[in-house]
Amino acid sequence: MKNYVIGLDYGTDSVRAVLVDTGSGQEVATDTFYYPRWQEKKYCNAATNQFRQHPLDHIEGLEKTIKGVLVKSKIDSDSVKGICIDTTGSSPIAVTKEGKPLAFEEGFKENPNAMMVLWKDHTAIDEANEINDLARNWGGEDYTKYEGGIYSSEWFWAKIAHVIREDKAVKKAAYSWMEHCDLMTFLLIEHQDLSTFKRSRCAAGHKAMWHQSWDGLPSKDFLTRLDPYLGELRERLYMQTYTSDEVAGNLSADWARKLGLSTDCVIAVGTFDAHSGAVGAKIDKHTLVRVMGTSTCDIIVSQQDKLGDKTVHGICGQVDGSVIPNMIGLEAGQSAFGDVLAWFKDVLSWPLENLVLSSDLISEEQKAKLVEEIERDFIKKLSKAAQEIPLSESIPVALDWINGRRTPDANQELKSAISKLSLGSKAPHIFKALINSICFGSKQIVDRFEEEGVKINSVIGIGGVARKSPFIMQTLANVLNMPIKVASSDEAPALGAAVYAAVAAGLYPNVIEASKKLGSDFEAEYHPQPEALDTYAALMEEYKELGAFVENNINRKSTINEL
């Protein structure tokens, strides 16, 4: 009988399940569920960078997508041997002593602070600054050193500190907190006990300052100095963490009945989407995997004896086993990538939505047709027009910091900017400047890794942007002056999760062997164009100058405000 595993990938807008034949490596079936409450923009306030999600979106999506791949594939459900879940992160959520989301409790069902605090939520900037200041000045261990030396408002402790200071009811009711990938894994398994549950090494190491050298999470003394609640919370969290090739537990009887699966199906320890995406893209030494969607996560692995005790400054952490067990996983990324282009689309769409689509002069049928054409052709036509602009023509210079900067050197207070605008700057010129900006931000990351001694020979792109935009990928190859391969699967993170599930289920001896068989092939490769390299190098310098100007002025403003 054939064996199958399921990888479940929770993205920002939707969850995707992929059913994989562990013998052939074939993606037998996929299914997608878009979060209904998120689509309604519930619990969010973009003006204050508040982005929250209701756990019901994720639980409903889990049931729908797993059932979906089983129906589509028509396989014997007993042949599904393992499931692994990857999610965005850091996306913590408050839970009860039983591990139930606080958002399910009376009095909290519509409270945004009881919801999952999504990765892109930047309400905790002040708390992140406090953590960084304390880490540098308290006289003890610098717990940020394996996080790149700078703690981000996107991460675990900062978000919890912000929520409990803002909402005393949540503070009082929350017994503990869980990362999204841990919560979803916990909900699936039998014998649920928070005190013994296997937490994700990936999540803890990259976002919660967990490290073997100081025996786990930051000390109670350190956390108490931030907030007494955090010191108390530490005792209700965890000491040990686990890699995703390990078994978290077996599928519970309740979920087995709901899904039509067997309780013999194992549930692997959870992980983050970028790290599983790297596994799904067959990551190897000296290869940078870029998960390219609304934001980017950049993943590279290093042998322990090569990196040693060296810490890489300004990235999003280096964690033993976060990607491949017994190798150091290093993470970087951009807070906005596709989101930069989506913002520009929204700006240009305003007159269409408010003048054309709201008009009584055209029929509902015409409006529906126009919306369909916009969705299908908007970015495509802008890309074509931008691509046709000669290299010699003046292009504005833009920064990609529209949602702050993740790496290098996290600073979520930074804002985007555009310079060199003129009366000749049309929409395609600005669009090209924005594409350049996200590629220049990528170049800054590559440069930081190489400056810190982490060698990169090639790049692999995965995700919607990588597969759908040859123009962006060619620009990126020119800016990086490196070849870039594009993974052919739409579901590389889910594939990586399936790889972990296959190893946890005992179907493969290790992640590397499973990845070679089950990982994605490649559908395209982009090479630098020699005639474009000098132009992009010059534009890169202008990007750096604009970035330095903006950052210096923001820093000066912060200093004045403090005085």
C-alpha cells in the first residue's frame, strides 16, 4: 500500500494543504481555504499597524483543506501516515491553562487582543525598543545576540508585552501564550498537556530568544525587568524545544473522526513557513532560499563547524536545527515585498473604485467585467510598461520600507520614501522604482550575510512573486549579480512540511534524504544581464544614499522627542 503525508501551510491570507505520495514524490492533491474573517478585515487597523486573526479562520481552514485533499485524491485515508504544520511567525496567541485560545472564552470572542497577533503587526515598537535597551545595558547575558543583535516588534516577547499592557483583562485571563505553529499542532494531538507539549525549535529560537547556551528562554530576572508578568509567564512556557522531524503526538480521536483519518497518523512538531519552504525547495549549502510573497523570508543553512560561535549581526536569528537538524538555520527577510506593489495598486485603484465603479452610468455587469480585468491585468500591464523603459531613462529612487525594515538591522519605525520624481514620472516609472527598491532591499540582505562570512553562491526563489513575475526575477538577478532558480511548485512551504511529516512518520531516515525525493523541481533560471549591471549598481548607490538620509532623520527626530 502506498504511503502519503500532508503538509499544511498557513500563510497570511489562506491555508493550503498538499497531499504527497512519499514513494514517488508526487503532489497528489492540493486544497486552499481563504480566511473569511481576515477577508472582512476584522480585528485589524492598518493605520496603527494592528493586524490580528481569529483562530477559527485557521481551524476551519484545517478541516476544509485536509478533507479537500482526501476527497480529490480518493486515497485510502489509513495510508496518510503523517501531518506537519507550518505557519507565519512570530504570531503568538493567548491561551487558557488547557491550551484553548482565549478568543473562544466568553468576554473575549470579539477582542482583538485575544486574537492571534499576526507577524506583520507592528504595534509593539516601544516594547521592542525596551527589550533592546535592556539587553545592551542590564549587565548580564545579551539575549538578542543569536537574534541578530536587534529584537523586533514582529516577535514573541514584544507582542505579548504590548498586549498585556494595553489590555488588563487579557493579561489576567491568559494562562500562557503559544506561537501559531505550536497552537495548531497542539490542537490536533491526543494527550494535550501544555507542560509536556513539544514546542517548535524554529519558533522559539528565531523569535523568543531561546538558545541552548543559556538553557532555554531568557532568564526570569531579565524578563521581570521588562515586566513582572513576563517573568511569571516564563514558568508557564517551556524549557526544551524540538525540531520538526520529531513527533509531537498522534492525531486525536476527535480530529481523526472529523477528518476521516486514523489515530495512527503522527503529527510532527510545527515550524515556520519560510524554513519549511527552504526544505521544500531542496536547500543546500551556500544557497539562499527566498520565500517571496507579501513579505520575504530569506533562509540559508550553515554547518555547525563552519559558523561556530560566530553571531551574524542584523539578521532574524541563527538556530541549530530550525531548517535541517544538526545544521544552523539563518533567517533574514523584508517586511514588505509583494506588499509594496499591492500598495501601489491600491493607490492607483482609488479613482477607479470611487469614480468609475461607483458610477450609475455603467451597468453592474460592466463593473464586474472591469474588476475582473483589473485583477487579471493590472500588475501584468504595469510590469510590461516598466520593462520597456530604457535603462538610460531617468527612474525615481524608492525605499522598500513601507512596512518598516526587517533586515538588515530591524527597525520597524522606518518609512518608505521616493526621490527624483519629475513631471516625466509616469505610473510605470514609479512602478519600476518600486520593483528596484524591493530588489535593492534583497541585495542589502545578501551583502550583510557575505560581510559576516556566510558564503552565498546561488539563490532559489519560491512563492507567488517568484513564479508569476519574470520581470521582478530578472531585475533581482541583475541587482544581486547572481543566478536565480525558481521552484516549480506553488506549494514549497507545504512540501517542506510534508518532508518533515515523512521523516517523523519513519518513512525517510532524515530531512535531507526526504527533501531530495519530495522537494520541488525547478521551472526557470534567471542569469544576470551584463549590459544592465552597471546601471543597477549605480541605482543601488542612490538607494543607499536615500536610505541613509531617511534613517538619519528618523533617528534625529527620535532623539529630539526624547529630549
